[in-house]
Amino acid sequence: MEKFRSFDEITRSLERKETDCKEIVNYYLKNIQTKAHLNAFVEVYRESALAQAEKVDQKIIEGKAGRLAGMVVGIKDVLCYQDHESNASSKILKGYKSQYTASAVQRLIDEDAIIIGRLNCDEFGMGSSNENSVHGRTLNAIDESRVPGGSSGGSAVAVQANLCTVSLGTDTGGSVRQPAAFTGVVGIKPTYSRVSRFGLIAYASSFDTIGVFSSNIRDNALVLEVMAGSDEFDSTASRKPVPHYSELLHFDKQAKVAYLKETIYTDALQGEIQSATLDTLEKLRKEGHQVDEVNFPLLEYVLPTYYILTTAEASSNLSRFDGVKYGYRSPNAHNLESMYKMTRSEGFGDEVKRRIMLGTFVLSASYYDAYFTKAQRVRRLIKEFTENLLDKYDYIIMPTTPSTAFRFGEHSNDPVAMYLEDLYTVQASVSGVPAISIPNGTDQQGLPIGLQIMANSFKEADLYAFANYLSTMNP
């Protein structure tokens, strides 16, 4: 039987002196080695994790241990960890060692969490299948012929396959929630600005959000509780107080729930996901909750808005990777211009180059107003519509994904089909509101189905409590 499937279990074992942190780390190291073919980890911090475990064990003996003592964490390969390599799963950052630690990661370390390694992802967080990584693809542990989702595929599989207690991912348009759905774990995208982005290698700065993967709601809530809050290194991080999410999981009120008609009754949605979602909504009705069907007339504009704005921001953010300052530099260059061109052509993968070119196009003088400015206006309309809806209702429920995990290569030659995998997750990203994906059964092939719940900005405490309630209703 697998051990340490929750942090509560780890804590109890430590309190009873049945184990220690070093033994816990060794347990996960053995699992990582046994399941190395899944390619979830691109680097395992064996020595530093064991050294940290020894320090935490000593703190436990002295009665000085932090709240996360014994928690073993994997971090997505876009989060910086001082003196460790961070390359966003891209050739262009090969060999880059970070000079500092991301604030979100440091806050976990400060509470005695142990960082065990960095996790595979789509290059610079651009992808929905984890097929765009310089480190190769990560396999879905349930069916290794299928994708784990992206871009945080390695982070999802690390929790799914019990290679760490929790993991950190990033969510720009669904990159935590979609792989959580595909792998049958819990994944949250907090409110934009709830968690500092300092130390996160940027893709699209007005969308990027650090999120959490876990096997249960409480672990997820505890990690966010520790990570969230203002940060002197990130002026965009919210100064709002951070509730004790992990202590507010009891749900005992009658909820007002909306579901978007356009997301349920569509040929784009796999039939089994539609049935599972409607079953959950019906259970809520029977429990006495108000469940209403509402229209979302802007649905068809959400995905184009997202891709116009994120590619524009990516074009700007990724201009810093030029072979001059750090990372990869083409050995074939013969002058300054060729160094720029060849370094970027050889260092970036196809999907990243595609998005840079799209972004450069929409930011060009001739098309700036036609695309970028218009998309900003539509983003505001989507945000206002979503927030108005969440003023009337406590939660919006919809499927996390239009299908269960698809096979490797199924959408590789059709970028539009791949982009459509984000259809249900981008609304929360465009609006900046928090959203969580929780397991909601399986299809006939045994593949996990995800249920997505959205709440209004900074309502993570309510979101966790309701998600916890739904998890007990749909065990």
C-alpha cells in the first residue's frame, strides 16, 4: 500500500515517531527512481533534499519545526530555486543556475517544506499536453499512451504517481487545472495577485499565477495559505490579508450555483463529462442548493482574447532571451545579428516561436489597435460579466476540460485543436478570479474527469470549503 498520500498522514507518523523526515524523503526518492520512465522530474535534488530533511528532523527534536515539516514538494521548471538550475524546459536557458529563490518557494522552505526537485513542463509554460519540453514528454501514470495535460504536466504526474506530497505549477490559461483534471488530482489557480510572481520565469505577466497540485483539498489549502500574501519583491502582489484556508474547510450553508449553458450543451464536450457534470449539479439540487442555468454570450470570444493577449505579452517577455546575457548561444553565429537570429531560432521550440511570432504580429504598428487594443476591451467585458455573475451566485461550475486525456500526437499537428483544450479554463484566467479543478469520476476507459469551480476574487476560502464539500459528496 502506498504511504504518505496526505500531509496529515505524514504529520501523524512524525508525531508518533514512526518515521522521520529523512525516511520520508528516501521513500519519495525511491518512488521517483521506480517511476523514472514517467519523466515527471527533470532534476532530482537528492543531496540537498536529504540535507534539508536532517535539519528539519533536528528542528522537530528541538520543538522548533515549521508548519510544513515533513512535506516534500516538487516545483515546476519555471520557478527559481537558488543555486539550482531553472530552464523553463527550454534549450535557450540550458545551464542557467538561479541566483535567487522564488518567493512562493522560499515561503514553503521557511516553514520547513523540503524541495525534492524540479518538474517537467511545456516550454515556458506554452502548451496543453507536455509535448513541448526540451526534456521530452511526461507520461500520464493512468495510461502512459495519453498526455498528462499541460503546461504543468510534470507537476500533476508527480502528485498523481506519489512522487512528492504536493507540487507547484503555474496557470496562465489552465496549466494547473487542465493537467489536474487529466490526472485525477486537485489543482487550484488562485486569484491573480494572490501569490507573488517573484522568481517565476514569465510567459504572460498579466495572467501568470502560481498554483498548487495535491491529492486532497486540505493539503492544497495549507500550501496556498503559506505561499500567499504581499511581497516586497513584487509590487503586483495583493496586500489583502490571507485567511487560514486549511482551517475553514467546513461547509454548512445553502449555496447559489450557476452553470453556463454554453459549456454543457455543446458537441465540443465529451458525453461522459457532460453526464458527470450534470449528475453533480443534480446532487446539489437534491441537497437543497440553488442551481441555475445561465447564458454566457461571450464564450466564443474568450479563447481568441486569451491567445491575442498572452502571445503579445510572451513576445515582449521572451525578447530578453537573446544569447547575450545567459543561457544558450548559437555556436554557428558569425556576427551580432546572426547571433541573435540563430540563438533564438535554435534555442526556442516550435510552439514558443509560433506564439512569439503571433504576439509580435498583434503588437505591430499596423495591427495593434485591430487586435491588441480590441482584445483588452473584450477582456474587460469578460471580466465584468464574470464578476457580475459571481455577485449574484456564490460559484460557477463547469467541466474543467472538453475531453479526458487525449493520446500523444493527437493534436500535435493542429495548433487550433490544441488551443481548444483550454476552452473551459481560460475564462477564469482572463477574469483573474480563482478556480479549482477536483476529480469528478472517470469515463468508460477509466480516465479521470475534472470538475471546475470558480468563485469571485479572493474568495479562495469559500472555494476550498465548497470543493471539499463536493469531494465528500462525490468520493
